[in-house]
Amino acid sequence: MSEGAAARRPAHGPPLLGIGQVLARLQPEFPELTPSKLRFLEEQGLVSPARTAAGYRKFSPSDVERLTVVLSMQRDHYLPLKVIRAHLEEVDAGWTRALPGAVDAAGFRATAARFSRDDLIREAGATAALLDEAIAASLIRPAEVYGPDARDLLAALAVLRGSGIEPRHLRGLRSAAERQAVLVEQAIAPERRPDPAGRARSAERARELGDRLAAVHAAVLRQALDGPSR
């Protein structure tokens, strides 16, 4: 058997997949995934597919699962690739640290779930009226299916309502976030490239800057809550 044939079908285990087959499996959940982004993730050390003698990439089931985790961590937790890579390296080394930003690694896939409107309300411990108010205040975008961020946001709003803080009081948050998004777009504009790999790099850079702005916001809020320095 030639080296290329061996790459296509290992002696033990399921056959390896080409880029087109990987896209067919993952694009229904991650429509932004392209061949260029797959290559970019490989360049960043997130996945290491096998190669045939002719140089074609071949992905194992574990590669596909790893890609699913990487893409879910990007989409649902807005983590930069360098943080995801460091986390996966620790997992590969046998560490069981919590996922950066929020959840336990063992429970990560559960956090990547998608929710219908009714499921979202139930999971967040909220009411339909509160969700409608959050949408009216532009805090949550209306959708057919919601992700973990919407669930966490709605759950936080349910807790805040118990202290008299309503979605309408927080309308300014959406405007502030949109202004910050403009700042990020302006910051990355000089380094934007029109090719798919360049767009992937710009999206990654935007996430990193967004994380920094979120950290600044949290720190400023803590300072305001602490009151004037003495």
C-alpha cells in the first residue's frame, strides 16, 4: 500500500477525512468555516492533520473533535486563539484546569449547546416577559436559536431584576458596546487583508481587543463601586 493510501485509510480505526469532508461535517454548525480558515488554524498550531505523499491534508476523528472544540470556544466564549491553544496544550499534557473564561473543560460541550426560545427561558430561570424586555432594550438580539451567551445574559438579568435593576435601565450598554466595536474596527483596519486567511487573522485580533476592552470595563466598574480613593 502506498503512503498516500495509508493516509487515506489507516490500518486501524476509521478512515481519515479530506478538507471537503471536514467542511461538510462542520459547516452546518460553523458556517463561517472555510478551507482557508482550516489552514489558518493549522498554522496557529490548533490542529495537526496528517499529510499524504502528495501533501494533501487528512483529518482524523480526533482532529475533527478538536476543531469543534476550538470553533465552539471562539464562537461561544470569544476566546483568542492563543488562549485556546494554551488551554488545549494543558489538556494534552493531562491537566484538568478550568476552561479560560468560564466553564469546566469536562462540561465544555454542554456550554456549546443551542437553545430555542422556550429552552433559553427555562435554562436562564427567567420569564418570557423578561426576555421580551431584554430584546426591546437591545440587550439580546431576537433569534430562532440562542447560544450560551444569551442564556448567561438572561440569567444575569433575572438576578438583577430581583434587586430592581430592569433591562430598560441598561439600554446604554448596547450603545456603549457598539461604540467600542467601532474602536476595534478602526484599530484593526490598517492590518486587514482581503484574503480569507487575512480575514481570519483580523477576526482573531478583534476578539483579543474586545477581551481587553471587557477587562477595562470591569476594572472601571469595580473602581466606581469602591467609591473615590482615599
